[in-house]
Amino acid sequence: MRMKSTTETTTSAVDKKKKKNKKKRNEKLLKHLSIKATTTTPSKSSSHAFECDPSDHCETPFQAYKDIEPFLFRIAQSLKKTKATLRIYDPYFCEGSTKEHLLRLGFENVTNVNEDFYVNIENKNVPEYDVLLTNPPYSADHFTRILNFCGKSKKPFFLLLPNFVCRKKYYASEIIQKQKEPMFLIPDELKPYRYWAPGRKGFEVRAKGTTPFVTFWYLDFGNLVDLNDVRRWWMKKYSAHSNCQLPAPELALPQQQRLQKRDNPRRRKANNNKESTKDETGTKQPSSIYYDPRVAKKRKQI
């Protein structure tokens, strides 16, 4: 039996110390950001009153709600309501942090219940609301179903979706019922939304998150306000305090948002092995991943 050398023992001790210090730093961070910690989702997932794919079980970060706060406020103004009385409906339940996030922003009348949205549609039991706001599940046909529901509705909706959705055929066929496309609120590509994954292995700590897709808000105001008026209003009062882009309704999306859905895992692995590159430190970097911070940074510098 080979005995560990002094060097190996020292290295092991250093690694353990680093991990311990990193854990302490994370704990200190969460303690320091106590307000954020109380509004994020728990590390464990709860049981649900409907079938759900574990890969769909991701909660929206507070920043995403903060970015659309002005637009929710504009809808409340148009309806002669306050933020507290505006009726907001999120039909997809994860761990219920939607209500906590929005309450923190002053929206008190939020419906986000642990129940089956599609059963409610069938039974005509969808609650009354002023604006539908949700980050829907990404698997199966959920995109089509929520777009169909919103397309038939004459009410405003704010959907947080991947960038490839607006380029899909089902998007055009469902959203055409509204006769006009929504506006797009696009976050800083250097700081994409990171989603909480309660109960998923590797995301036990709430400070961690996942960014499997580049996502942005699809904003529809129904017939309440003119889109160009909304944009002028936002550009004048809020754009200076936001890291988001709000393209004019008549303009196409920025080039970097036109990406389609990434390849399947086998194809991505083959591409990475075949075309991987090295950075300035000599570390291998994959050349074909959906969200690449290095590419985003280069675009930002242009």
C-alpha cells in the first residue's frame, strides 16, 4: 500500500480548506443578501397537484420581475388601478416565489396556485385577471398551449421565453390571432437570467442558477396602450436605469437574438470534440454552446 507523500497530503488539505472557505463565502453572501434570499425559491421541491417534468422545474429570478415592473405599472395606470390592485395571473406553479417577488415590488394581487392550468381551462375555471405573466415549462407542447391561450385572449400577457420561440412556425400561427406581435424586452446578454432549480442535483444552494437558454420577455398590452407610446415612455423614464433593450415594434430583433434551438447532446459533444479551441490560458473551450459568455463579451465590445 503506497503511503501519501507530504506534498499530496498538503495539497489535499489545501483543497479541503478552499472548499470550506468557498462554502463560508456563499453562506455569508446569502446572509448579507438576506432580502434576496427570502424571495428566492427553497433548495427542495415540493409535491404538485399535476404531472410535471423535473427539467421544467425552474423558478424565475427576481431581476426578471424587476425589469418588467414599469410595464406592469403602465398597465395598472391604463386600467386606473394601483400596483396593489392590479390582478396578475401566473398559471404555472413551481414553488410559489412569483407572489413573493411581485409583492416585493408592490404588486399584492397575484394568483399563482398549485393547480393544473389546463384543467382550469377545460373547466372554464381560469381566475379573473388583468395581465397574465409567466415563465412557462419548456418541455412538450407547453409553448404552443400557452401561446394559444394568450392568442385567443384579448388581455395583456408577459411571457418569459427562449429567443428561438419567436422564430418558430407555431409562434406565428398562434400569436397571429392577436393581429400584432408583442414587444421584446431583452436583458443584458452579459447578465442573462439565471433560473433557480429547486430539488435538482447540483443546484442545492439557492445562490446557484442555470442558464440553459437565452431568454427575454415577450410583452403584449392587448388594446390598452399603443406599443410605440409605451416604448417612448419607457425610453424617457426608465431606460437610463435599466440594462435591457426594448427594440421598436417595427424593427427586427438584434442579430444575437436570432439563434435557433441548440443541437442535441450527441451533436454538441461531437462538435465540441472536433472544433474545440483554447483560450489565452491554454484551457480548452467548446466552440458550439448555446450561451457563451466570451462571445457575448466580444459582441458587447463591438
